Amino acid sequence: MLSEELYNEIPSLDLADFNSGDPERKARFVQDLGRAFNQIGFVAIRNHGLSDALVKRLYDSTQKFFSLSDSVKQKYEHPELNGQRGYVGKGKETAKGFKVADLKEFYHVGQPEPEGDMPANVFPDEDPEFGEATLEAYRTLENAGKQLLRAIALYLDLPENYFDDKVRNGDSILRALHYFPLDPETTPEGAVRAAAHGDINLITLLMGASADGLEVLRRDGKWIGITALPDQVVVNVGDMLDRLTNHTLKSTIHQVVNPPREKMNQSRYSIPFFMHPRADMDLTSLESCIDSQHPKLYVDMTAGEFLDERLMELGLKKK
């Protein structure tokens, strides 16, 4: 459930309003979405396309994969892909500005039909359901993401299809995450499941996790817990969209905290979808988002250049 403290800040919107064919419902959705992304960077969305059955398949197969031995999982680890496909083991990712690695392992699934030099997906032979479920979820969430980006374009007074060609066969990633059980006696000092960070991409779509732990940083500096309702995905602004809009739409800092001591022996599973554009998208801030009261904040770069910079900061790509 959305915590009561956040209820009035993070609205729950219905994507069916945007696709209703009713101009008034569509316009209201656009304004409500834009206002939420301008003020706090998060919104809860219904009618996103994921079925309960698919979510169950996805989590069941994810849990099955991560229950395999480390030696088996490591067969699907490909460092030459900079962590962008397949398995990424424990201790491999460190949040920007932190010295201690996050307490997690994860599996990346990219475009089902990659083009050009985009790498192909890597799937575990031991868990064929994992590949099938992740690809179906990928296509579903990518479709929902495209619709949300059309609403964002309208909010920014851009053509509705502004983002369409920029995300066609984009570098989006479905990440199946396992926050493994912790031993309070051996956990490194200062290590957490996911240190405070902003996402790299345009927007992130997150279905409900298997346990609590996700927190977002409010403007007043207070961390507040948030979990999606069963029929919702939580959507947040990523750093690329923040850059493009010169911080008009705000990438919100969030983290996954360690559980209380009595629950440290329990796993947590989470499956976000990171909506990325194509590498050649220009992230230069829109002129309409720059004025005397809002001077330009960011240097010009492409999405590919920004992604490379962040992957190096995370320790997934060598400098």
C-alpha cells in the first residue's frame, strides 16, 4: 500500500484516462501526471497492462533463478557487456558517491529483438520460464512507458509523438533484483541494499516488490516508505528526463534500506523496468524549460554518453 503520509503527495492515476478517447479525461491525466513529476517525481499508475498472472509468473521464475548456486548463476555473467545483459553478481554495483557496494544481485533483460550493435539477451537454460516471463513483461511495460512519454510530451507542449522515435528499439532494461538475506555480524559497515540514488533513464516503471524497503526522499529531507498496490506500478522520473527538461520534471532520490534485524534472513525481490531512449538521443535541455529564473543546469550530451558516464560511476564499465 501507499503509506498514508505519501497518499496526498503521490497521486494514483489511471492510464485508461489517457487512452479513453475523451479529450477532457486525457487532458486531465496529462496535467496530473506532469504536476506529480514536477513536484515530487513519482506517481502510481493503474491499467498499465500487466496481469496478476504475469506478475506471479515473473516473480516465481525470478525466485527460482536466484535460488540457483552462485556457480550456475555466474555462467550468465558477461562483464564485457558492462552489466547490460544477463547476470550481475553480488558486490558489483556501487551507487554514485558511495564506496561500499550495494547488497544485491540482479539480472538484466534488454530489447527482445535488438538492432545494430545492441547486444542480444542471455537467458538461463535452467529456468526457461524466466526468459518467457521477462520478455512478456518487457514488452508490456515498454508499451505502457511509451504511452506515459506521450503524455509527458503533451505536458511539455511538445508534439505527442516527440519521444516515439527516440525510444524505438531503445536501450531499455528490465532488471530482476534479488536483495539476498543478510547476516548482521558480517554485513560491511555502511552497506545497504541499494544506496540513495536517482535512476539513469527517462522513466522507471516498478511493480510491487516482495517486501518493504523502498524509500523516497521528500523535499523536506524526510525519507518515506512506498510500495505499489497490487494493481499499480509506481513510475518515477529518471536523470535523463530531468536533464532534458532542465529539472522541470524531477528525478527523485530513492533507496532500498536494510530490513529490521528480525527480518534480515529474508530475501527481497523487485523488478523495475528502466525506460531508456536510443543512445543517439540528444539530452540537451529543451529551450522551453530554460529562462532567467531557471538557468540551464546541465552540459549537453547524448543519452549514450550519459549512460557510459554513469556505468563507469557505478563500477559496471571500466574507464
